[in-house]
Amino acid sequence: MEDLTHGMSSPCILDLKMGRSSSEPSAPSKKKVEQGALDRLSTSDGCGFRVTGMRVYNKAKDTFTVREKPWGIALGTVDLPRAIESFFHNGIVVRRDLFVEALAKVKVILQWFQCQRLFRFFGSSILFIYDGAVDDGPVTVKMVDFAHTVLIRDGGKDEGYKFGLYTLVSILEQLLVSNPPPT
């Protein structure tokens, strides 16, 4: 296990639960029903991911804003871009440099999913992490939580996770357009 925030003084973390379905096919019926309802209630089914948590450092106030699962579940499709943008806002400016880097890293994950035919991921997340106290630090983008990963036996691909990645790429690209570089 690795501490992805090691060495950061003000770690900012965004947890996105990826895929259109949170429960694996072999899950008990009760869990499938509960997770299916949550997927439909949240943005998982319609967008391919939902926000499960966020912690953002506000440099201007020297405070953190924490958003937990209920907040993420309540977000609608139209709210996702603003929610993701808020993760990259340090209380002073939107960190466009982090959009660029995060987008490139998400595209690498998407490229892998376009080719891989071995696994379907249920309940897996992508974490975005950066140090909010640093003006030019990197953003880490990592896939985590593989406890409910299953082998693909039908020759297909993990279309639910891929759908979420396409949506996420689209949102990050929109945010780049709506937050142009300073002139």
C-alpha cells in the first residue's frame, strides 16, 4: 500500500467512483438492488462516474473544504463540471495547469481501457491528488480499489468504465475551454 499524499502539506483529493454499475455480477441480490438504485440516483448510470468525496485546500483562507458521499450523490449531470472545477480552485484561481496535466493522465488510462479485454472493474475509483499549498506542483491521477475486479469471459471490454472515462475527458476538455490561459 502506498500513501499518495506523502510529503504534501495540504493534500487535495478527489475520489471518482468509476463505471455505470457499482456492483459486480456475483454480488448478493440485496447489494445489487441497493447499488443499482444508488447508480441511478447519482451520476454513475448516466455519466459513468460519480463524485464520492473531495477535499480542497483554500489558500486564501488557509482552510479545507470537504465534500462527502451525500454531496456527490446529490450532484446532477449538469453539476459535474462545476464540481470538478471546484476541486482545482485554490481559493484564489482555478489551477488550469492541473486540468492540462490531469487530462493527459486520464487519456492514458482511457487508452489502456480501449485495448484491454481482461478485466471489468466494479466499485473502482480514480483519485486525483495535488498539494494545494504548492503553486506549480504536479497532479497525481491513480486508479485504486480493485477488490471487485472480475475477469472478462465474454470477449468484451469494460464499457461502463470506458464510458465514464470518455465523460471525464469531455468535462476536463470543457473546463480547459472555459478557463483559458492568462494573456
